[in-house]
Amino acid sequence: MQKMVAMNVKVKDYTNRVIGVVKEKYGLKDKGEALDKFAELCGEDFVESEVREEVIREVIESCERHIKKYGFRKTSIEELDKLCRGE
């Protein structure tokens, strides 16, 4: 579970209405949950979400498999073009 932070904020009427609509649309119990949902929906435009440790492990393992199979050879522009065209 993620850490919770207490906030006391003043917002414009429009912001209050938007958060109220999010609360109702998703059946949330309070505007704090609605603000969390809004951040979940729009936050990645501003801040990257945290990556789970298992995802990092999968990427590392995938890279290690690739290096074992192909080494550190470079791909030429011609090879990339050929791959992109599906040849």
C-alpha cells in the first residue's frame, strides 16, 4: 500500500466541481479518493509512475538473454530498414 499524505487545500469552484464529478463517476467515497483517481488518470502526463521491482527484473533478464544470444553487435541502418519493412 502506498503512503498517505494529509492535505488541506483551497481550490477554485471549477476544480471542486471536476473532483466532485470524478467522485460520482467512479463511485468513490470522498474527494480525496477522487483526487487520487484523477492523478491516476492524468498524472503520467507530468510524472512517471513507480516501476514495480518485478518489471525491472524482467527487463534485466530480457537484456541478459539478448546479450547472450547476440552479444554487443551493432545493427546497421540497412538491417533496421529491413526489419521495419518485415522482410
